[in-house]
Amino acid sequence: MDYIAGVWQDTHYQLIRVISMMLRFIFLVILIVTSVLKNVVSGQVPGRDKYQLLTMPFNQRPLTLYRGQLHGSTGYKFAVRTQYYDSEGEVVYLRNTGTGSVYHYYFIELRYGLTDFIELAAETNFLKRGIRSESTTYVSTTLPSSEQVTVNKLTEVKGMGDILLSAAVRFPLEYKWFDLALRGGLYLPSSRYEPQEPSHAVSGIKEENSYTVDYHYNNTNGFGVPVYELSGAFKLTLNKFTLNTGIVFSDPTKEGQNIRWEEALVERDFSYYDNSYSYLLNRTLTIYTSLHYQATGWFDIRLSGNYRKSDGGWTEYWGNKYSNPETRLFTIEPGFELQISPTLIICQNAGFPVKGKNSDAPFYLFTTVRFNMFPFLR
Amino acid sequence: MKKSYLIYLFMLLPATMLCQTERQLVPADLKQQTIVSEPVTLRKGFFRTGIIMNYRVADKYFNASGEKEYYITSSWGSTSAYGIILQYGLTDRLQLDIKTEYRNKLQEFQNKEIVAGTNTTIVTTTRQKGLGLGDSHFAVTYQFLQEIERRMSLTGRINVTVPTGEKNPTNIRSVEKYDLPVGEGTYALGINISARKILYPYSLAGYIEYKHNFEGAKKFSAADDAESNFRLGNRFESGLSVNLHLNEWIALANEINFSDKSKGEVESIVTQEIPAEWALSYEPSLVFQVKRFRLGESVRIPLKGKNVPADPLYKIMIQYLF
């Protein structure tokens, strides 16, 4: 009996020792898993400080912001539109016909890192441009006194764009050499999209039947309907080189209604009336790829390629729906990103059109100043 | 003996306390100073050379009423200039400047004329180009007051413009087709007074300038048979700038500039052909100082004006100090 009791006691002790070891092991595993999970979820290596995160070079930066990080960007694009791709993809030199123009595009964006792998963003823009049409002089010599009317036409587009609200989620691991992100957003039709009344004028009256008519249309910016946007991005870093590629798809949620101004010229005075029409915006697909070289920690040089295609929309004229032309444009963009201080970054891209169809082909210079901070972190 | 040692040490104490260490600047360091920290004139024996490129298109202008308008007829124009600057410090206060530029001007118009009676369409395309050496400028700058801790610098400059650029339309094929002039065709003398104060990492500067244009002669259009005597209006210009270091080698400059030019004369008669003009502009610049190299980018944005272009003027500057 004593022997049995001894064996039982030994077994009991061994059992307790095994259970104790198992508990220690489980505790250790939980500790390790918790620690790993914490790092995975936060995406940060312990020991990184705010300064390090603010000055993180492009090739070591994930596709979304760090938790608590705020980016405020403001940008200006100056574009010179001197050529156009026609429906056959041939270049039409607008400056030769005196119809070249300039557009000024101002941009503002706010991005905030909700966690290390979720980001919220809001952006809007302001656009200003005037497109001249070819001046035409109509001469009639059939009347007793010859009549000569010169017609100039300018279509001005000016105004705030819609507000895009978006959220992005990235691969929940610390960025080492690759990253994936998905973004979804919606353009709220916040801007005043209906065109303003034209401001046509009659000038240069030399004789009774000779004068100049200046048509001046005042269009606005904005889609007029909600447009959703979905995008995916991929980033791959190999030492100082980084490949960043992505796809952006946008589509209107519904058909829109707008007005079109018509005019009547009586005794050299214009009167205006508007007609409403319906429309469906084109859906747009953009594919971009950029190759980056991190020359030093504060200087990144890049060469990007952008391909943009839009189709599928229509516009109503006199009760009939006419499909919008399919547009395509491929642009090459050399550029750089310069970290001036932990809180200030400057980016600049120059855009050169390479190929396209039914599309303006402007040369542009896009400068962005980015303020970078952790407002709630000391 | 012990006492005298103590007295001696006590006497040395203030000297030890007041002793300062001053960083010795070698010429190589002096040549790497930025637009914020460098003296307003070059130091003796220093030589700087540089290129300035600028570009502007003709899309909008301020009319005679001061309103911003698009050019409404079908027309397109652009102008660019590639200037070379040589600067030399004769003494620590006296600097010589030479500047000349190569200009490229372009104007294109098209008009379609539809004649109803004969049912014909006539398209008139006008393409005018101007390529060549523009006018040259020579300047002498003298620093009356050198900047010290509590005093700003005060500098005077005399600027002479020599009409080295072609002043008349050339290669005339028709009234519409000819090469544009690239020079003003007149001598000019300018006086500039500027002041600057460094409050590191900032510097504040201001200047006033008056330019007197002398009489010259040129053809105002390709249809003119002979040159007409003319005189451009005199020009007053002033500017205020606040510059700051964004880091040790990048400076941001901000300038508000005002210029006013009086009416010109043709054959001693005040004419609308050379109208009075004024402009108020803002010019931010970003200047990178990489050792002795200086790379700058700026844009002059017209804010208000009368009879002047309303499009931004882009400038890129590259300089090297030998």
C-alpha cells in the first residue's frame, strides 16, 4: 500500500510539475504571441521615435501613414495646353491655331493615420482655365454696305472641385520591403457645378454692320453627382530602389442633371436662357507606375508613368443621348521628393504627354508642399 | 609667495571667463554662404557666374482699367530668356556685374474669314518668332554701410542697359510674317538703393530703383518704312523681401514687388502705343545651396496691375562661386 501510495505521490508530483511546466510554456507563448501581435498590429519596431517616423525616407515608408500622423498637403499645378490628341491619336498643335491655353490647378489634402494600417483622407481642388476657340470673321458683301462680324469665343472654367473623402487600409505588417494597400472613397458633389450665366459682349463697332462678338462662357468645376473611387497600390523596395504601382477606378453613382446656357443677340444686346439636360459621366481607369531612387535619406528621385482611360458616359443634346468620346492619355513624369525638415517636404513633378486619344496633352509642373506632424504625440 | 600666486590667479580669472571661441571661417566656408547669410556684395577676389532662365506664356493680362482678362482672340504667345551673369568682387564693398541674355519670343494668331457672297473660307495664320541676343546690363554695386550686429547694410547700385539686342522686325516676308525684335532699342540708366538686415535664420531686405530710358529709334511694326524716334517711360520699382532658412542649406525667399512705368513718347509725342503701366507682384523662391553651387527656383505672380501681363513668370537660377 505504501508502495502504491509512494508511486501515486510521485506521479502526482510529476503531474503537478508537468502542469506547471505547461502553464509556464502557455504563459510564455501568450507573452510572445501578444508581443508579436502588438508589433504586428502597431507595425512599429519598439524604440522608434517621432523624429524617426517624421524623417522616414520614401523607400522605408509604408503606403499609409503611421498611427497619429497627420499630413497636410497643398499643391499647385501649372499646365500649358499647346497640343491635343484627336480621335485618331494624332497630335494637333493648338498653338498654331492660336487656341493654346493655360490652366491653374490648386490642390489641398489632409491625411490622418488612424492606426498604423488604416488611414483617413479628405481632399479638394480649385481649377482656373480659359479655352479660346478659333476666331472667325463672317463677311457678307451681298448687302448694299458690306457686313463684317468677327466672333471670338472663350470658355472659362473656374471654381472649387468636389470633396473626396477616402479611407485606406494596408497590409498589417511592419514595412520591410513590400506593401499592399486598398483605398476607397467618394467624391461628394459639394461644388457649385451648374455653369454661371455667360458674359458675352459686342465690341469694336466700326460701322453699322461691322462689329466683334465676344462669347464668354462661365463654367464651373465639379462632377455634379457622387462619384466613387477605388484604388489598389503595391510598393516594393530593393535597397535604394523602390517600385510603386497602382490602379485607380472611378465611376459615377448615378446620372446627373445640369443646365446649358443659350443666348439671343438682339440689337447688340444679349439675352440668356437655360435648358436643362441629363448626362452620365465617363468611368475612369488610371494605372500608374513609378520607379524611385533614394539618393540620400532626404532626397528621392522618381520617374513615373501614368495611363488614364475614360469611357462609358453620355450627354444629352436636344433630347437625344450622345455617347462621350473615349479618352486616353499616357504621361511620363520625372520628379523628386525633398525632405527639408522633419515637418516639411517638397515634391515636384513635371508631366510630358507621350500618347493619347481625344484628350488634351498639356505639359505641366506640379509642386506640392507637405506638412508632416504627429499632433497628439509629444 | 602663496598670496601672490592667489592674487595672480584671481587676476587671471576674469580673462578666463570672458574668453570666447570664435569659429574661424576659411574662404571655402565663406563661399558656401546662402542668400540669407552672405554679404550683399561679393568679397574681394570672389567671382560668381550663373545662368537664369525664365518662361512666361501670354494667356491673361491686366487691361487699362486694371481688370484681369483673357486674350480672347485666338492667339498664343510665349517668351523665354536664358541669361548669363558674371559677378566679381573688386573689394569687400565694390562689386561689378555683367548680364546678357538670349531671348526666344513666339506669337501666333489665326483667323478664319468666311465670305458669304462667294462661299469661300480664308484662313490667315500669323506666326512670328524672335530669337537672338537680347539687351545687356552692366552694374556697379557699392556697400556704403556694411552690416554689423546692430546695423543693417546699405548698398547703392548703378545699372546701365546697352541695347545689344535686335530692335527692329527682321526677315520681313509680309506684314504678318516677320521675325520679332528681341531688344528694347534704347540705352537706360538705373539707380538702386537697397538695405538688408540679418536676424538669423531670417533676413529682411528692401530696395527702391529708378530707371531712366534714353531716346532711341526703331521700327514699331513690320509695315514701317523708317525708324521712328521714341523714348520709353521711366520706371520706378521697389520691393520688400523676407527670407528664411528652412534648414542649413535651403532658403525660402518671399518678395513683394511694385513697379510703375510712365507713358512713352514717339517722335516727342506722348502716345498710347507705349502706355503707362504698373504691377504689384509676389515672388516666392526656393534656393538650394549645395557647397558653392546655388540652385534657385522662383515664380513671379502678378497680383494687380495695369497694361501688364497677368501670367506667372517662372525662373530657374544656377550659380557657382569660384
